[in-house]
Amino acid sequence: MLMSRILILLISIGVIGLVAPVSIASDQPQSVDVIAELIDQADDGATITVPEGVYQGNLVVSKPITLLANGDVVIDALGKGTVIELRAEGITLRGFTVRGSGSTVDHEPAGVRAFDGPVTIEDNTFEDVYFGIDLRQSPETIIRNNHLVGKDLELGRRGDGIRLWWSHGCVIQDNTAIDLRDMVFWYSEDLVIERNKVSQSRYGLHFMYSHNTVMSENELTDNSVGIYLMYSNNITLKHNRVVNNRGSSGYGIGLKDCDDIVIEDNALLANRVGIYIDNSPSSVDAVGLITRNSLSFNEIGLLATPITHDNVISENVFVENEEQVAVHGGGQLTLNSFEKDGRGNFWSDYAGFDLENDGIGDLPHAPRSLFRNLLAREPNLRIFVHSPAQQAIELTARAFPDLSPQPMFTDPSPLSTVPKLQLMPSSDSTNPWPMAVLSAGLFFSSLCIGWFFVYTPCESDTQVPHPPRRVDA
């Protein structure tokens, strides 16, 4: 009996020894050929659920199928080439971690590159990729809810987070890009770009020769430039939040030779320049509209070249910018209108008044500054901003009116009260309830302390009976 039990135990140990290596092997990285084989066996239009695990190599998908990740599925190119290439329309890629593209500039390796469209790329995580998602002639593609982190390279050496080339009618939604170069759109029209977040990159959103697009509710923070449009027409920017973009140019929104641009209800805060305009509109019959934006706490609120014309700038809030408006290279902005339908802009430095209490200042806002005029022609003078030298120059201009320059612009109907804006709230705003509870507690404590000192008599306030007054007979 004892020998039989020992024999059974030895057999069991042997079986475990045989089974254990198989279980461990299944947890080891596998080749992407495993996925490629599943694709080869599938019919067009099929859905393939990829088992959890790490798959190494470069994957090419050449038929219209749906690839779904079952749990944590990683495709790792081990630093060589593009991780996944999509070479057919109708492909869906969902739920994967895409990792480790190459980093050689000549082949521009990417996490995912598509050569046809439409395709759908959503709910994926990109790590250590040179380019993130690269579309080449892939119209009507959907890129949604992807998280992209680039390689640890200097800003100028990085690849683009999302790049479109000749890809019309695409939807770019709810993506996050960190430590990449640009989200750039070349020769691509009729796009919808909304609720994306770009930070610690070069250009948040960059347009080149792309038209007929709406960009809304995007958040662009801590980049060199927030949004820059070049040679692109009929673009609407609304409800975007552009904060702390302070590179060498540091534009929150920049326009270069663009026509029919609408900029409304955007928050442009703490950038080097809130809005920069260079020859936009560029056509004689085009108009630009800049309305209901908050341009606050920037070094320069609005910067434009003197040839800028036909922009209507109204109902914006200019608050505590170091310079509210500046002209690049000197000059005036008289070819633009700073009011519409009798309503101008709110200026935190407006020195007029509103006797009629109708919300419109009784005097035009036409700031004159000799120092600012000199600064536009000689940027190195910025070192003297807020210094006694600036004050001396301004005092001299007031003492000798002949030295005072013409105003750079005139707002004939400045607003005396801040207009109501529909701005996108910050995504990192904290829960207001703890602060509200703290405020209520402090208020209640102050009431108790006040009640104690008011209603508790001090020793010096105690009524002491006076001695009887002496009355002389």
C-alpha cells in the first residue's frame, strides 16, 4: 500500500513537471505571426479576438477585418519599423497596446500606418512610438480615444502624434498625445477634430492646405504652439482651451494666409501670444471673425502684422495681458474692425466710463503708448518693460503730445462689463466641494469669534456704580 502511494505521488510530480513548462510558455512573448495566421484564415468582414499576451514583430493587415484585443494585448516591434500597417479599407483596430516602433527618420516608422480608408483606430494605447498614427490617402477614417506617448527625444527630432495626408472626411476625437511633435493635417478637407488633448509637444494642431473643418473642445497645454493654421480656408475654432503655450513663438492660435476663419468662445490663457494673425484673410473678399474669446494673462493678447485686414474683432475679453494688442514690426490695425453691431470688446485697461449704464463705454478705447510703439520696432526693448525707463518714456510722451504716436487700433464701442462667454472648463479642475466646505467653516468660525467679542463683556466694560455727585449747599 505504501509503495503504491509513493508510486502515485511520483507519477503526479512527473505529470506536473510535464504540464508546467507548457503553462509558462504560454505566458512568454509570441511572434505576430500568430495573429497573421488568424487573419489569413479569416474571411473578409470577420471579427478576430486576439488572446491576451505580448506579440513581437511587425504586423501587416491586408483584408477588411476587425481586430479586437481580449484583455491586455501588446504588439511590440522591438524598435524596428512600423508596428502595424493597415493596407485595406474597412479595417478596425481596437483595444491594443502598440509599442516600440523604430526611430530612423528616413522611413518615418509609426505605431499604426494606414494606406487606405476608411479604417477605424480606437481605444488603443501607443507607447514609445516615433510617429503615432499616420494616415496616407485614407478618407473617412475614425481615430478615436487613443492615448499616444512618443519616444524620449528632443522636440525637433520627434515624429507626429497624428498625421493625415490627403485624407478627407476623417473624424479625430477624444485622443491624448504627449511628448510628440505635432498633430498635423496636410491636404485634408472636411474634418471633425474635437475633444483631443495635446501637451508637451511642438504644435498642438497644425493645418497645411486643409479646408472646411471644425475644431472644437480641444485642450492644448504646455506646447510650443497651440493651434497653427497655414494656407487653409473656412476653418471654425470654437470652445477650445489653449493654455501656457510658450515656445519661441508661443502662439495660442496662429493664422498665416488663411481665409474665412471663425474663432469664437475659446479660452486663450497664459500664452506668449494669445492670437497671432499674419495676412489673414489673404483674399480681398474674405472675412475673419474673432468673437467671444477670453484673451487673458498672455504676454501679448492679439499680435498682428500691419497688412492684416478685414477681421471683425468683437465681444472678446482682454484681461491683464502685458500688451493687449501689438503690431508686428510697428504700424496700425486700422483695416480691421474692433466692433460689430455697436458692441466692441472688454478691456481691463479701459480708462473711460459708462454714465448711461448701458454696458457700452462713453469714450472710444484708443490706447497710445510711445514705449509700445518703440517695442514693436525693437523687440530687445522688452527688457525694460515695467521699468523706470518705460515710465520715463510714457511721461515724456504725455508732456510733449507731438511725440505721442497714433493709436494702433480704436475700439469705438468698448464694453464696460464682461460679456458672458461659453468657455470650455479646465479638465483638471478640482472638486469644488472641499473648498466650499472649508469656506463655510471659516465663515462660521468668524461669526462665532465675532459674537464672542461683541457680546462677551470685558472687565473694562463692566458697569461700576459712580459715587454720588457732590452737591454744594
